[in-house]
Amino acid sequence: MIYHKYSYLALVLSMSFASFATAKPLKNYSIGVKTGTLGIGLELNKPVRKSLNLRLGINHIEGQVSNFKLGSIEYDIKAHANSINALLDWYPQQNKKFYISGGFLLGHDSINPEPTPDFIYHGIKIGSALDRYKVDLKVDYNDIAPYFSIGYGNKIHSKKGWNYTADLGFAYLGKPKTKFKIIDKITGETPNEIPQAALDNELLKINKKLKDYKVWPVFSLTWSYQF
């Protein structure tokens, strides 16, 4: 279901790009490439009022963190995320470059950490492909994240050419949904050596740690060409 939903959003975004690009007369829009804490991406900008620009974009990021402690267990985390941004840039003073942005990031951020090799939990060895038991930890964030930033630069000028902008802000990811289990790879059941109270306590520790990661800092640089 998730893939169908985001395929639909990507289609809508593509249609928006196409409608802007084929508008007549062919002017007053820009296409840019960007890099930053949301990864690399593409953006299209179009003025909707004298002081407002519509900004649509797609982003992709990949990363890896080793020995990251959640609860009592250290994990190796490999993550990749795709997102779509729909934003409005407001310029309080016309013909100036300072702007304030608000909108949303759309995406499904799911993290599946793997315990570091040869980790011992309640006397049970986990974390290796050869071990009988494994950790099943899932962290799912909200599909829609409110976005706020300030920036400098204007992607839409009176003349054609290259422009640049810089954004500084944040996306509010909210409280993630987490699931934690330790299961037998053969039976799919939790081993008897681990009481349910220990698993519940471990999940509480994980959620307490993740409270520090509700906000994603955003910094980006964009180079765009105005048509």
C-alpha cells in the first residue's frame, strides 16, 4: 500500500512539473539541484504571487551509523529515505532575497537496525547471521512532516540565468512507532530465557532514546536555472 501511495504522489509531482514546464509563455520558473541534510534532490520553483514562490521537490538520502546504542543494545544502522517536499517561500520585502518557508515533507522513513555482531542479551548471543536468535526492531516515522525554514536567495528573477539559495530550518518527524522482539529464527517465537517484562522494559528504553530524534535539522544549498 505504501508503494502505491508514493507512486501516486510521484505521479502528481511529475504532472505538476510538466504543467509548469509546458505553460505558455515559457518563463518565470526555475529548475534546480540541491544538496543538504535531506540528501540530494531536484526542485521546481514557480511564483504564485509577487511575494510567494511555490517549491516542489524530490529528495534522496542514504547513510550508515555504527555502534549506535538504543536501550541496552548497540546497533549498526543503514538507512535510506525518499521524500517529496511541497513548500511556499514568502518574501516579506519585495525585491529582497530573505524568505520564510513553510510546508510539508512527504515520505515513509522506516529504519531496521541490526545489532552489532556477537552481542549478548540475557545470556543469548545475537547479532550474527549464524546465531539462532535475532532482534526484530522496527522504527517507523510519520508519513507527513511539517517543515519550516528561513532562507536567502531568490530562484525567480526578472532575467534568465543561474541563481543560488540557502535554507536553514527543520522538519518535525514526531514520535515514531516502534516494535521490539527477540525471536527464534526457526520457530519465530520469543525464547523462554527472556521474560516478557524484559522486552517491555527494553522497548521503553528505546522510546526514551528516540524522544531526542523528533526533529530533523535541515540545511540545504540549491543551484537553479531560471527559464
